[in-house]
Amino acid sequence: KRGREDIRDLPLVTIDGEDARDFDDAVWCEPARGGGWRLIVAIADVASYVENDSALDREAQHRGTSVYFPNRVLPMLPEALSNGLCSLNPHVDRLCMACEMRVDARGKVSKPRFFEGVMRSSARLTYTKVAAYLANPTAPHDASVTGAGEQLQNLYAVYRALATARTARGALDFDAPELKVHFGADGRTAALLEQSRNDAHRLIEECMISANVLPARFLKKHRIPTLFRVHGQPEEEKLQTLRQFLNGFGIHLPTHRSLEPKDLGAVLQKVVANEEAHLIQTVVVRSMP
């Protein structure tokens, strides 16, 4: 903890699925002076515990990533770290990397600040319970949710501002439900259940996108070499297949210029109320590289 910024007095919360066992990120928000909001997104500082070229580091490189199966996880790091010391569990001190930012009413993000911190999560919340609270704050809810109620309202306001900015710049938003595998007592697949995304999922996604874009801008501005994940243009053959498929629904992509994300975004917005929306969204996703 020595030399780190102490943010244990800020009631950061984690919001994850009911079945999550490790908590990677936490959020906190308050109204800012002069309008807008002050938002902090903190992530577990795993690198503090994995020294360069140590046995842990070499094994993590060998595994490459944690592998998620429907009923278990093969972790990249030992569970004593991934589910223990590095997990932002509630009411315990944890080391973190934090990104502080300002978000205005139009969803413009500015004044980024990055720091190594020590935090203490005030609550472990779930998407389902947070979404239920946001939909009806006056209804009865768990004490952990109502205790974070004011902050959840602030986070929701930030989400709506960021979502408005995302729509304005034509970003793609794939809102298809996830399939969850449920197992019987014999370990065999018992059912496949659809789990729709809700506003709590979207809230965390928008916060995490901002917390990734700002460091990327910083690294680019200061010409610091790093890896960027880039979503490129669809391959020409897949693009032609997509055009033909959409033509069958009376939807036409521009042909006189290069395709832009906002073109596909316009397609998804156009079909959102159609009964074929899920099919069209799936085909658009499959056309992407």
C-alpha cells in the first residue's frame, strides 16, 4: 500500500453476475462541480503480485489467458490470486489501478487521471438487482443496493450521457441475449437459457469502454508503444454476402464509399423492432473480422 493513493473512503462498488467468483473492476461516481460527473473506474492491480519473468509470469504466458467453460474456469493465475488477493472483494483492502475522469451532460469524457491506488469495495452488487433498482428505485430492494442507491443513480446518469454520445458517433451496439448453459445433477447439459442484457450490464460496459479509451489516447499522444485491439473492416467477400442478405429485407448499404461503423449501426437501429432483428444482428456480427 506504500506510495499509493488511498481511496478507501470512496464507496466503490462491484457489479457482476450472480455466479461471478472474482471481481475485476469497481466503479464510483458523484456529481462534479460545474455540472457533469466525476467518475472513477478501478481495476485489480494484478501486476503487483506477478513479478516480471517470475514462475507465475512464465506460467501465465504459457497459458495465455483464463479459459472459461460453461461449468468451470481454467485460470491463467492461481485462484489464490484470481479469486483472492486480486479480487476486489467487499470490505477488504485491495490494490488497484484507477482511471479518474470527468463526463459532461453530452457524454464527452475529459480530464483523465491515472494512478495506483488502494481501495475497499463497499458492496458486491449484481446486474439483476441493480437493474431492478434502476427500473423502480422506490420498490423494496436488498439493503446493499439501496445503500448504494444515490451512487447508482449517478452512474445511471453517466451511462445515459455516454450512450447518447455513442449513438451520435455511430458506434455499433450488439444487444443480443447471451446463452447460459445449465447443468443437471449428473453434470450433463439440462437446459440452454437466454439471458438478456439490462441497463446494469450497459452501465458497466460504458464505464469500462471509457476507462480503456482514455489510456489508449494517452499512450498514443505520448507515442508509447503498446498493443491496440482493432476491429477492422469486414472482408470484401463477407461484405458482399451481407449486402445480399440485407437486400432481401429491403435494406441497402452504401456502395459509393467505404463502409463505416455508423452504416451498420443505422441498420441495427432500423430493425430493432422487427421480429427478424435477432437474425439480422447475428448475421451482421458474423460479417465482422
